Amino acid sequence: MAFITKNANLLLLFLIVVSATTLVAATVYFQSNFERINLLYNDKLAKLNQVSKDLEDKQAALARIENELTLKSARETDISQKYTEIRDTTDSLKKSNEDLKQENRNLGEEISKKTSVIKTMDDTIKDRENKITNLEGALNEEQRKFDEITFSLAKVKKDVCSNYNVTKYC
């Protein structure tokens, strides 16, 4: 039994050495794996921090762009409304301008007609004034003849009255 005990002790010692060696090997293996995993973790963490920083930068840029877009959209809406108002005003002014031009043409035609009527009336007035002047001249001539005849008649009456002593006509 001493042999079994000695062998058992040696076996136990061998098992303890193998266990210790395995434990040391496992510790070394796990330590190197842990360092490698820790390095990978730190690398990934650095990349993650960089990605987070990039994401924050992109979010800030996106918020700025969103604000600019909102401002541009508001400006575009305002400009669109102003354009619509200006276009409506322009259309209204063009319509008014066309109406005024048409009214101007109508008034021009009316003035033309009235000018023609006035010219015709002026010509008629001149003709009538000439007729009146001619008639006044003729009237004056007839009045002069009448006066001569009246004067001759009065002279004849006077001669008849004085020569024939007729009082009935004198």
C-alpha cells in the first residue's frame, strides 16, 4: 500500500502540477485574450465616441439646415404671396390700362366726330354770316332805293300839291 500511497501522492502531485500548469496556461491565455479583447473594446469605444461626435456634429448641422430650410420656406411663402399680389396688381393695372386706352380711343373718335361737326357748323356759320352780310348789303341797297322813292314820292306829292292845289293827298 505504500506503493499506492506513493503513487497516489505522485499522481496527486502530478495532478496538482498539471492543474497548476493548466491554471497558469489558462490564466496566461485568458489574460492575453482579455488584453486583446480590452484593446478591441477600447478601439471600438474610441470609434463609437468618434461616431457619436460625428453624429452630434451631423445632428447640429441638420438642425442648422432645418432652421435654414424653415426660414427659406417662410421666405419663399412670403415671396410667393408678394409675387401673387404683384401679379394680381399688374393684371389689374394692365386691364385698367387697356380699358383706359379703349376709352381714350373712343374719346378720340368722339372728339374727331365733334371736331368735324364743329367745323361743319363753323362753315355753316360763316356761310350764314356771309349771307347775312350780303342780305344786309341788299337791305341797305333796298332801303336806299326805298328812301329815294320815298323822297321822290314826297317831292312828287309836293309838286302835285303845289301845282294842282289838291289837299286831299297833301
